[in-house]
Amino acid sequence: MTTAAPERGARAAAPRARLSRAIESAPLAVPLVLIAVVLTVATDRFLSVDNLTNVVVAAGIVAIPGLAMTLCIAMGEFDLSVGSTVSLTGAVTCTWIVGGHPAGVAMLVGLLVGAAVGLLNGLVVTKLGVTPFIATLATLVIVRGVSLAYTGGRDAIVSSSTLKFLAAGRVFGVPMPVVLTAVTALAAWWMVNRTRFGRWVCAIGSNREAARMSGLPVDRVRTTVYVIVGVAGGIWGLLISSQLQKGSGQLGLGFELDAITVVVIGGTSLLGGRASVVGTLLGAVLIETIRNGLNLLNTPPAYQRISIGLLLVVALTVQAMRRNAPAEALDDV
Amino acid sequence: MTSDTALPPAPGAQAPAPATETQRRWARQHSIGAVWETWGITAVLVVLLAASPLLSSDFLTVANLQSVLRESAYLGIVAAAMTLAVMNDTFDLSVGGQLALVSVTTLMGYAAGGTGLAVLVAVVTGVACGAVNGALVTAMRVPPFVATLGMLFVFRGVAYVLTQHGPKALPYSEIGSPFVKIGGLNLAGIPLPFLIMVAFYGAIWVLLRRTATGRRILAFGSSPEAARFCGISVHRIRMLIFVVIGFSVGVAALTYVSRVWTADGAAQDGFELRVIAAVVLGGTSLKGGKGTLIGTFSAVLLVGVLNDLLVSSGVDASYQRIVLGCVLITALAIDGLRTRFAAPGSFARVLPRRRREAPAP
């Protein structure tokens, strides 16, 4: 079900493990290529530089919280509050900019707010011992309330070139969100595969009790992961506010499901113990390609919801079938 | 615990062991923690009701209480079924989508064939939604959490598709129809939706406490492994639970839509979270295996009363969310303490530490 920390001799098997991991994310590439081919044939706009840039930018934006959520899910937990964090970060940043503060300071304050929400989640989960699902459900409601109260129900509309640069700017011709995503993805990959912290996260996801008994600082690692998710939610909020040039208590409704969907479609098991950074990136591209295609085909938004829901269910069925195939098939009889 | 002979008291035991099995069982069931676990949230509700005149002078009027009960019914009905699921260590996150979909189809049914057809359509749609969830979880082996998360999108999406050309609504000319009575009628001063809710809790209570199926639901929640070794089929039970949830949404949608008269794909956004919050607030453990229906019942009313008090004292909607979220967290933090004191004699064990330090004779 989950891989434990490799023992001696596992090093020899590492290339094979890496290969099998690569194959595991391959099933995502197949529908992705298929959909791309279908869209290229069905619409004349899909295969244009502008449109593909749109897809990649949208995928990049949702991949940033997705990557943080990958850590959280690999730890066997959820953070449902991320959509509210998006709203609060955007609202605080835009209100500060409207209030005459420099955009850089406002953005930094926004990120700090995101980190604070993450810290709150972490403390409620570790110190009060509340189940993460419900704790973050409660903070989802609370933070949304704070965001609505903070903005007083009004939109904070800004026109700041610094903030705008975040979503619309380009560095050497590469869109800024893509740069941010690349940096985040590299950091996440390095963290998961090359650091002690990443190994700790997966160890906690495999078996928290065993991790605690092995002397890992379980609570500290969990709190840190929630702070990371909070900051990533903050970056998401900045990007969304930058795109729309406003902050509002209404932004980010239901975003938590997007972030989780991307991770789950990417193949990170909900049972914890495993993180697939490449899978999450592919999952983000897949979802945004589908959204883009449905838009190009003039599909009503209602069908978009249905198709993303079905996609989630199909991805999970495949995941469950693969998991149950050899060893566990007899388990549930 | 089935043996008739009382165990000899261990050397240095702090409390004299109760003599008979009956006494011991009584002690176990009436420890502070156990009583609190069942009745705690009800006590909070009673205190809140007693304090309500201080908070809002208009609260304790018949009309207002009727409106609170009527408002709470649809949430309460689904929460009863959800309690079964949470006791069984599963979730159904799709109830919000189900409620929107069932409300839409019910109104379509009413437009096509009056009250009878509307009721039939509501129940059939609800059960069908539940069966789809159940099939995904049992036949396709998708983890319940995400299966129902996916179906939340799908159900809501279908509701959106059905209401593409504007929300479904009852025309005003239907004000005298029996369908509207479902949500609006008072019997002896008590709103009909609330009576339906009470009846529903009664039925679920019988299922849970008086049938073998109920024991199986709890058994699986408290230890899946042990239940499996006893030959309990998880799949049949899960299927049943999801169908019961679907049915409850069908009933709830009837009481809901006959009161608000209109529905579309956006109806009751976030409903699933409110249902689960009520169940958890009522003391049902998310780890499965334990919980009480009376807890859920009181929690639903508590949330309804709290909401009403906040609204009538003019608190802004955004602060209402903050208050409700904080209540949820507090309840769960207390839940930790509650579990700690649920074992018999645990309260006594915590207080007099020094006794243990005294040397045994």
C-alpha cells in the first residue's frame, strides 16, 4: 500500500523503483495526449501559442497549492481551509495597497496572513488534537468569515503594476506564474526526494504512531506542513487577486476541492505515505487542459463541473483497482 | 465483561470494586464522561435556551421557535443518516449536491404530476443518488471520501444542467396545494417538518440499537478488522448506509423545497459541511464506532438556535461564520477531554494523584 523508508539493500533497487514510479504517472500522460489530439482536431484555436500559454499558466497557478497539498496528503491529512486563505490573503493585500502601502509590503503581509492561517491549522490539529479534516473545515468557515468581515462585503479594487506583474508579467518571455511554479515544483521535488523532512512527512503518512515511536518530531513536522500549505494558499491568493486586480471575501469559494483534485488525479494516495510531485504537475495540466477544451467548445459551466467530478471518480477508480489488484483483493471479501 | 464472578480487587486499588456485574455496568454507563458523552450537547442546548431571553427578547415566542424547528428539519434529517455513516467510519460529502439535484427533480415532478409524483420523484432520486455512491464505494472500491467528493461535483452539475434555463420554482398559484403543506403545516402548533425529523430519528434509532444491522454498522466502525473476522460484509453495510443517506436527502428535500419554493444547481452550497459539523458537534467520533443520535439531534437544534440568536441580535453574517467555526473547534477540543474521561473511574484517577504515591501496605 505504502512504501516504508527504504532499508539496506533498497539502494540497489532504487533505479527500478524510480522506473516503476515513472510508469505510475504515465497513465496520466495517455489521456492528456488523447485529449490534446482531440482538441487539436475539434477546434482550430487549441494548438495556438496564446492558448497553450493560457493552459500552462492556469495549470501553474493551481499547481502551486497542489504541490503543498501533495505534502499534506502524503502525510495522510487534508487542509480544507485553503480556499478561504486565498480570499483572506487577496483581501488583506488589496486593502493594504488601497490604503497606500507599497505593493511589495502588502504582498508580504498577505503571505504572512497565509502563514498565520497555516500555523493556526497546525496548532489546532497538533495541540488540541482535533482531526485535521474537521479542524480545517472549521478554519475554512472562520477564515472566510474573517475575510468577509475584513472587507465589509465590498471588493477592494486595485490598480498596482507590481501586483499585476505577478500574474501577467514575463521573465525572459516566460510568464511569471510559470516561473513561480517551476521554482515551487523544484523545491517540492527536492524536499520530497532529497531531504530528511520529506522522508519524515512520508513516514508520518505511512504510520504516524511508528513515526512517533521512532522519535520523529511528529507534531513539529505536521505544523510545518500546514504552514507550507498556508503560504502556498497565500501565493494562490496573490496570483488570483493579481489576475482580477481585486480582493474580495467571495474569492476562492470551493478552491480547496480544486487543490485536492489535482493531487488525487496526480496519483498521490489518500492513504498517505507517498508523494508524487510530477503526478501533481501532470494532474494540474490535465485538469486545465480539459477546462480549456470545454471552454473552446463553448460548453456551459455546468458540464465542466460534471466532467471534472467524473474525472476525479475515474482517476480514483483506477487508483483503487491498481491498489486492490494483487495483494488486497482478498482483504475485503 | 460477560463473566459473572467479580474480579478480585488488585492490591492497592484506589476505589472499592463494585460487587456485582450489574453494579459495575451501571458504574460504567454512568461515569461522568459517559453521561457527558451522551447528554453533554443537550445540556449545552438547554443552557443556551435558558440564557436566550438575556440575549434576545424575541427569541422565546411561539412563532420564532416554530421557525427555528422548521428551519432545522432538513439539516437534522440528513444529519441522522450521516451519523450512521460517521459511526461506520465513512463520509458522504455529496449530500449538498444530492439535495440540490433532488430539490430540482422534485419541483419538476410536481410540475408534471402534482404532490404524489413529487414525493415519489424525491424519494427515488435520493435513493438512486445513494445507490450510485454505494456502488462506487463497494463495487469499484473507491475510497468513500473522494468517491463522494467527485459525486458532489457530478450531482450539482446535473442539477445545474437541469436548471440551465432558469431555476425551477413553484408558481404562486400553488399556495393551497398539499405539497406546500409539507413544509408549512403546523400540527398542534408543531411544524410538520420537525415531526418528520423526529419520526426519522426514531426510525434510525430502531435501526441502530434494535437490529443486527445496527450492531454491524457500529462494529465495523469500532474495528474494521475484528468485524471482518466476524464475517460482517462491509460492502453490504456501506451500500445500505449510502442508500439510507440518499433516502434521507429525498425526505429532507421535500421539507426544504416545499418551504423555499425554488431550487437550482447552487441550492444549499456547503450543505455537506454543515451536516458533518452537526454530527461531529453531537459527539460522534470521526474515528467511527461510537456516537449517539440524541447528540446529533441536539447539535442540529443548537446550531439552529445559535444561528437564530445571532441573526436576531443583529450580528453580521460574516461574524456568524466565525462564531460557528469557533463553536465547532471548541466542541472538538472538548471531545478530546471527553474521551479521556469516558472510562469508568477515570475522573477519580486524575484528581487524587497523591494517593498513588502513598506506599502500599
